[in-house]
Amino acid sequence: KPVTTDMKTLTEEIGKFAQDKKIEIDTLKIREEYRKDFLGNVSHELKTPLFTVQGYILTLLDGAIKDKKVRDKYLERANKGVERLIYIVKDLDLITKLESGNLNLQQEEFDIIELVQNVFDLLEMRAAKMEISLTFDMDYEPIFVVGDKEKIQQVLTNLLVNSIKYGHKNGTTEVSIENLVQNKIIVRVTDNGEGIPKQHIPRLFERFYRVDQSGSRKEGGSGLGLSIVKHIIEAHGEKIYVESEEDVGSEFSFTLEKTSNNEEISIEESKLV
Ligand code: ADP
């Protein structure tokens, strides 16, 4: 009888060993697929702007360089292409760091109201060009939060740039901030732009994922914007949400933690009353 038990244990152990090995191999296969997929996407993303830049340079070399007007125009466009490449490479660098967990957050206390204002100032021209107005539905009382200011600025920038890119002419993007329970706030970026068809919503935050896969894309963008946003928010231990309806608009929102400074202020205020 004990022999049978031993045999049974042995068989179970061999089975478990084989299962573990299989899982290990499956994990390796998934990783390999992931790596191939990533590299495939990267080269695809880089190819378009590279060929564009090369096109302008070849045309210049072909003689267009002699005509000052044409030369300036083509140099300008080639430079735009290079700028786009720089954006993509920067985003790739950031996403690689975020995905490998190699990004140290520089946590500090900052006023989120001021940060929104700064991002609005930086994007004012771009929004005006697309005839989109940026509005901030807030009092100008500071709200102190804790987080990596630069990274949260990137989150706001990516969300606002998207609302401009996918917005309609004469549209509006509004930022608002609300208190949540447990010392949290929620920052909402709401637009009345083209919206996102339902079936795409679950995949929006995947890197390189786009609703319009046709390649006839809106200016700029690396297809990495939203995945960067999600990584940054999750690295802070916070949450990101999206609600959207085609032809109506989109709302992206994320949570942040307030610092105790706000409480002190509100306690003191209430003592005064
Ligand atoms: P991209 O560089 O393509 O803008 P993102 O990761 O920032 O990449 O966004 C992924 C996709 O999500 C976009 O291609 C677009 O289809 C959709 N999207 C993002 N934000 C909005 C928005 N505010 N309104 C409509 N569609 C949006």
C-alpha cells in the first residue's frame, strides 16, 4: 500500500513538474510574441515619418533646392517629420521604462489647479488653431495633491492633446476636479468631439492601439499616449476611467491623492465660522 501511495505522489510530482515547465515555456512564448509584436509596431511607427523626411530630402537633392521658396517649404516639412520622430522615440523610451518598472516617481506636493493652468497655457495656441476652447470649471483655490508633478503634467497634456486632436471645430474641452471619499480627488477631461465607438473602448489603453487603423491618422501622436497615461496613473496607485459615445464626446478621468495640507486649511476655515 505505501508503495502505491509513493507511486501516486511521484506521479503527482512529475505531473506538477511538467505543468510548471509548461507554464514556464508558455510564459516565455508569450514574452517572445510580445517582444516581436512590440518591435513590429515600433518599426511600423518609425517608417512613415522616416520615408516622409527622406522624400523631402531626395526632392531637394533632385533640384528643388535651387528654388528658395520650395527649399524653405520642404526643409520646414522635413523638420516636422524629424520632430515627430523625436516624439515617438521619447514616448518609446518612456513606455519601456514604465513597462519594466524602471521609472522612479519623484513624489512631491503640488497644486493641481496651478498645474492644469500651466498645461492650458502651453496648449492654448494648439487649441486655438483647431478652434477648440479649453475651459476650467474651478475656483482658483489651490488643491494640494501628492505625486510626480512632471508625470502628472504629461498625463494632463496627453489627455488634452487628444481632446484637441479628436475634437470638432468650435468644440470645447473642459477640465473639472471633484472631491471623492478618502482624501481623493478625481480630475475629469471632458470633450464634445468625435467620441469613440463602444467596441474600441476596452482596448484604448493598449500601446499602439488606435480606433482609426487606416493610417490616415490625425497629426502627430505615436499611439502610445493613452498607454503612457495609464501606466503613470497606475504607478501612482491611482485609477483611470473612460466614458465615451460616438459623435457625442469623451470623458477621461483619473484619481489623485490630496495631501493633509488641504485638511488643515479646511479645518481652520471651519473653526473661523
Ligand atoms: P494616438 O497617438 O493615436 O492619439 P493614444 O494612445 O493617445 O494614441 O489614443 C489611442 C486612440 O484613442 C486614438 O487613436 C483615438 O482613436 C482614441 N482617442 C483618444 N482620445 C480620444 C478622444 N478624446 N476622443 C476621441 N478618440 C480618442
